[in-house]
Amino acid sequence: MSIASFGWSVALLPVLFGLFLLRRPIGRLLHLSVRSLGGLAALVLLSPAAKLLGVTLGINWLNALVLGLLGVPGFGLLLMLQWLLQTP
């Protein structure tokens, strides 16, 4: 084993230890990002039908994050917020 490979091995240990400590938060972030991508896809798929019904939700990351966190109740929340913030 050369000195360079030993140095890389020693430098890699704190990185592996950090990943071990952060595995749950990283897993939760990955789960939230997958759910948010699903929410974004739902917004894109529901956009044509929503225009026919007179509902216009923006297709953006904030709406997708709300849908990713809350699911179907988040969609209702977004609709209620849009209705409340509408100017007459």
C-alpha cells in the first residue's frame, strides 16, 4: 500500500462517517424530492383540465413542494388560497 492510497483512505473515513450520520436526513430529503416531483407531474397533468374548470394553479416548485408535503389535502389548500387571494 503506497502512501498516497493510505492518505486517500484516511481522508475518506470522515466522509463515510458523515454520510453514516446523515443517512436519515438525506433519505428524507430524497423522499421529499421524489414526492415533489410527483406533485409537479400532477400539476402538469391537471393543468389542461383545470383550465376548463376555471382553476388556474401555477406550475412551479412551491406548489409542487406543497403537494409533495401534503398530498391531496395540499391541492385543496392551494385551491383555497387561490380563491382567498383572488381580487374581485
